[in-house]
Amino acid sequence: MTVCVIGGGISGIMAALALSRRGTETVLIESGETLGGHMAEIADCISGLEPKLIEVEADPLIEVITGVTVEKIDGSRGNFTLTLSGGRTINASSIILATGYTPFDPSVWSRYHLEHPNVYTSLEFERVISLSSPTGGRLPDGIRRIGFIQCIGSRDPRANPLCSSVCCMYTANEIKTLKARNPDVEVYVFFMDIRVAGRDERTIDKLKREGVTYIRSRVPEVITDDGKLTVRYEDTGAGELKSLDLDAVVLAIGLLPSGSTRKLAELAGLELTEEGYIKVSDGVRTSVDGIYACGCVAAPVRISDAVVQAEAAASLASEDGSPPPEMPELIEPEGEPAIGLIIFTDNGTLGSYIDLEKVREAALAIDGVIQVKEVPSLSGLEAEIASLVKDGSNRIVVAGLSHRKHEEMVRDVVERAGLNRYLVEIANIREHAAWVHPPDEATRKSIDLIRMAIAKVREVSPLKVELLPVTRRALVIGGGVAGMRASLEIASHGIGVYLIEREEKLGGMLGESNEIVADLIKQVESNELIQVMTGAEIDRIEGYIGNFSCTIRDEKLEAGAIVIATGAKRFEPAGLYSYGDDPKVITQAELTRRLETGIDAGTVAMIQCVGSRDGERGCSRVCCIEAVSNALAIKEKNPDTEVFILHKDIRTYGIYEKLYRDARSKGVIFLRFDEDKPPKYENGIVTVFDTLLGDEIQIRPDLLVLSTGLDPGPVSRNLAKVFSFRFRLDDEGYVLTCANQPEIGLYPLDTVIDGVYVCGNARQPALIETALVEAIGAAGRVLQVLGSERIRGRGEVAKVTQTACIACETCVDLCPYKAVRMVYDRAEVIPGLCRGCGICASECPAKAIQVGGFSDREIIAQLEEMLGVV
């Protein structure tokens, strides 16, 4: 089975890698000459993207084809035929579309003067503040005041009626980077609504505290006069036209469907939305069976959401389980170390900074080095390493690559050549020498780094990589929408599931009256592979990836992987706005239920952000969309009902901007209030100071509806105890994922515990559609673990010399992964939990612990070589 992924941006790359981990052969097609898409243009994203580019290029199950387009699509699910522009045809069982977006071109509007040298688009500005720019991220001389103008090519019927979802936050991230490298610059942001949620809210608040000025306005034009820039804007708070002189302007441009989207839709017979995006259900299913969509091809989304969709699409497109891990026949190194050196020249560019002939001569003079070869590109690395091994090398040193980016790839290549994957060392002479020193000094330092690498690899012993048994059953915690959908997806691949729900029935926060929830409950309860346990509290979870043990009611359940889908509770507004005392005051969730039978109200007022954006909790993301949806439902049933929505911002992201537009056209009245002047409710009257009118307004509603936020804390904090605090929560109680760690931020569903994944409101505030996609993606991650009976462990784990251990338990107390336990008064490391961080080894007073690949002998050998100690 082959799956074809069209589009080589981040969602296409991550979909291809997810498919490969499931053992699925994949063809990745990109119309450009290189992979990476727009993510490669973002200043600080390349550090996360580059390892994925290397990984996908080196993956033997992924064929990358660049510089071609798809000209024809025939067939149906299981048997598609794609014809490429060069005439080649590809047979595929499924297709994933990941063709991304096209940035709006503001040059079509002369009023923003993009021709001015100090007027940038947001993507252009990424280059200005990048550390790899000519100025190292410093602004050009003379720029002291800079303005960011939001919604250029977004929320505008003349260009793009939708919100582009990402602009508010990427502007905030650009400002963070800008201020870090230019601390004295004055920054102004011109915006209509700030649309961020959850933890992102805190980023905006921090910028404001640090002096960034946010001005609620609509900017009609930028004026250029003698080379100077002046922004004219309408201050909606003051109701006045104002001007601000600036040295530079950044236009936050919106996202539009890519040019190839409509063509591919026509070729495959796919339905499009009125805005030109691929129409999807379940978040990633298109109107044609067997064709899936992820990333901005279906709607404007953030990188983390695009990656979630990529995981979901890969899960649905792949039918096979993960391949069993292969343990190749390895050459047992005998006799003295015979070291082969590879110098990666980066297509000759390394030779511009380093005297490679001197490096070669110096390396050949070192005891134990038998061969030195130069490799111009990564594509030639495998053949040259295989050649070294064939000619007698039993240790390999690669100079010119990076540990962070290339180490795992190099180890894979060495293993395929027949050596133990840990009999290799990298000398990073590119980043640590060529890029930071003059040529003579860079050459000397390169030789030193290679000497140190050779000294270490002489002392290295083959590390044993264990095959860990896998319990081929999943544990899903939480019986709401996300938990049920994840369970069904896992079960659809023949894997049994324990579905644990603390309440007495399934359904979660939405309840079984919701049509989607009711259908999921029916499917779950009729599925023989899903064992539902309601009214169940988990007492303890122990173990590691492939082998978890969960204790419930004195019963032990064994599972190989876990999905956390514990959701969130609605904030309880007791005592606010007379809720609980006045029957006319209800919550938005209660209104949703009442609308099923209809309401009798001539006037309805809704107050947003009750229990959200209050200093303790950030934006709950769902409230504005829920309120506007309910307002529309009221208007559709009774157009004469007056509906007022009182808000700080209206946060109808992406495609939900259509709801906001429709609500205004049908007469829903939106009144904006300041955070420090919230509405009041006394004697049946709502009083609010409307910032647009600059006056106080009173409303006597028949129903006062409170839009309450989400609170995941009570459930998730208890769950953290169950896991012995091995995973972390943020201040509000949401589970922190690997998306919060920059180097591994492309795994937004992964917790810091291998084999434990999170989705839905346990991860972040999520709409039901988002929760469903995350559930499928989390299920896909689970299936990558459970698809085989065994998984490969790590080699670089800590080991305890039992005879040296003094049972002080220092290692047990300090291990952040709870990977050390006491057995018969001796410390023992659990290999499946150990991440090789080395804290235990560095703190052990008896020196009884060593970490594979970082033994004292190896480190001391490097130091002695560097210091010239004989």
C-alpha cells in the first residue's frame, strides 16, 4: 500500500513521517524545488523544521519528488492513479492534500505603500529579525518606532472575508523576537479584535506590561511624506481620526487558499467551500472517499493545528499496523578500533572556511584512523559509510554535521551498514568552527574537535538496544467527545480499548442530548473491542511506553499506550450576575439545551468572558463562537427577538468569522466593554458602558445568558497525582505537551511521557470539531506504538553498578522521569522510563551510575585529548 501526500510544507512532511512510522510507503510530492513551505520562512521555526526535513529525506519508506505538479487523478479509494507533470504515474491507495496557503498580496492596495523600503509584510519581516539575517536580527539604522497593522487581507469582504486565525499570535511572536534583539524599539499594534486563547493570552498580556501599545482601530491608510511614514487610524474608543508617525510598518497579511487547491479539487472532484478551501468533515475527510486534507488547504490554521490534522489524516489513510522493529545482523567489532572518518563538505561550501586538506592530513596521522572520505551531500552519506564498513572500519566519525539535527539519522545509516548504531560520533565542525571563527582558527579548532571525537569513539562499546514487549491494548481516560472518538479510531484497527469515565455515564460536558455525542455513545457501546468503565476513578498509573499498568477499584488494567481526554468543566458562575438566584439568568450551555424546544423571550442579553480572561484564566476559545451560534439560532426561530452580545473582543476564528458576519446582518447587536468596566446586573437591568458609543446603555432582558469559560483544573490536577506528577500542567490546569518545548514542538499531542497522548479540552480549549480531529490524531499516535508486538528501547540509558550502590536514594529523589526505583536496597533503572538525561549519574555520591554513550571513560578521553594529557 502506498499513500500519496501532495504538498511539502510542514503538514505534508508530518503526514508523511506519521505514515512511515506506521510502515506505510509514502510518496511526497512538492511543486517547488525544496520542502518546507512557508514554515521555512519564519525566523525561529527553522530550528524545529530542519530536523524534520533531514528525517523525511533520509526515510527509506518516503520517496520525495520535487519540482512537479499533479496533472491528473483517476480511480477511487484503494486504487488511485496520479499523473505528474513529467509524465510519471503513481498508484496510491489514499491521497492526502497538504498544499498549504497563499499569502495575501497587499501590493494590490496602494494605500499601504508596500514599495516603501520600511513597509514590510509579516513574512518579509521574519527575515529582518532572523538571527541569520545580515544584521543578526537587529533593525536597520533609524528605526526606533514600528507599527504592526493587523487583518491586512483578512476579515475584509473585498479580499478575504475570513479571519486568518494565526495573525494575532504570529505578530505577538514577531514582537517578542524583535524586542529581544532590539530592546529599545517602540512598538504599536493596530487591531480590531485580539484573537488568541489559552496560554497565548498570557503572551499578549506580558507584551502589554512590557510597554507594547495595542490600539483598537481600523487603519485606512499609511501616508508617506518625504520618506517618512504616518499611520492614520480611527481610534474606535475615542471615536476620532488620529495619526502616528512611525519609522517602519509591518502588515500582518492574511492567508488565502493556495493556487493549486482549486486545480486539485477539479482533478479529484472535491467539493470546495465558498471561500475556495477544501470542504471537510471529521476535520480531514474530503467529499471523496480515500482523499484527506490537512493544514491550510481546508481552512487557515496554526502550525500546531496543521500538525494535528496531519496526524489525523495519516491515521485515516493508513490501514497497516506498524512494522515490527528490525534488528539487523551487526558486525561484532574485534581487535583494535579501526576508525573511518567522513567529512561532510556541504557541496564544497565547508572548504571556503576550513582548509580541508590540512584536516585530512591531521586526521590520518591520528592513531587508529584508517580511512578518510569526503561527502558533498547527505544523499551520498549512506554509500560512503557502507564503503568504510566494508573496507574494515569498526568505528565511524562524521565531521561537519550536527548532533541535534543529524545524530539519529547518522545512527540509522551506520546501523544499516552493519555496525552497532552507537559506534559513531559526530564532530560538529560546521557550527562550532566554520561558522564562528576565521579560516585559520576554524581549521585548528576543526582538527581539535575531530581529535576529541576520535578519542571518544575509541572508548565506545556497542550499546545494547532492547526490544520492549508491547501490551497491544489502549487506555483512554475520559468518556467525552474526544475520548469516545479516540477509542473508536483505535478499535477500528483491531486494537482493544479500556475507556474510563469518572461520571456514571458517557458524554462528558456536552451530555448525551447533543446529536454528535449521542451517536458516539451508540457506536462505543456497540463496539466489542471497547470496554467501558463508568463511575471509575483511577488510583494509580505506573510503567512506561508499551507497558503501562492502571489501578482502578483494586483492579489492574494493562495497556501499551494512553490517551488523556479528561476534558474540562464549565466555570460555575455562582454569585455572579445573580446566577442561581434569578431564574432569568442562565449559562450559555443551558441556553443551548433550551433552544432545542424553543425559548419565549423578547430580549436576550449575553455577557461574554464570565470566568475567562479574568487574570486567573485565559480565553476559553469556544465561548464567542457558541454565543454567536446561539444568537443566530434565536434569530432564525424568532427574527423579532432582540439579541445583545456584550463582549471585550469577538473571537470567531477562521471560518467562524462567517457566523459573526451573519449575526450582524440579522440584527444581533454587539456592545464592547472594557476589562476594567464589566457590565452590571441589578433589579433585572443590565448596565454596560459601550466603548464605541462612549456612553452607558441599559437593557432589560427577558433572559440574561452568561458565557462561562472552561476549567480543566479539578480533573487534570488529580490525574497528575495518578501519574506521580510525571507530566506537567500549566497554571490553568491544561496538560503541557511537547508543543511547548521549542526543539520538539511538532508533536502537539505528545506529553513528556513516551506513549501518553492528550487531546480535546484536556490539552487546550477546543471546539467540538477540533476535539474530534485531535482525538483521531492522538489515536494515530497510539497506533504507531501498538501496531507491533515490540518496540525498540533506547541505548543511552543509565545503568547502576549494583556492588557500588550505597542505597542513599539520591537518584530516586532527583530523577524527573521517575525512572529509578529501589529493589532490595539497591537502585535499579527502569529502561523504558529512562531518558538518559544524566542527572542521576552526575549526582551519585558513589559514582555507581553511568549513562550509555556518556561514560566517565569516554568523557575523560575527550578531555585528555583536548588538554594533551598522555
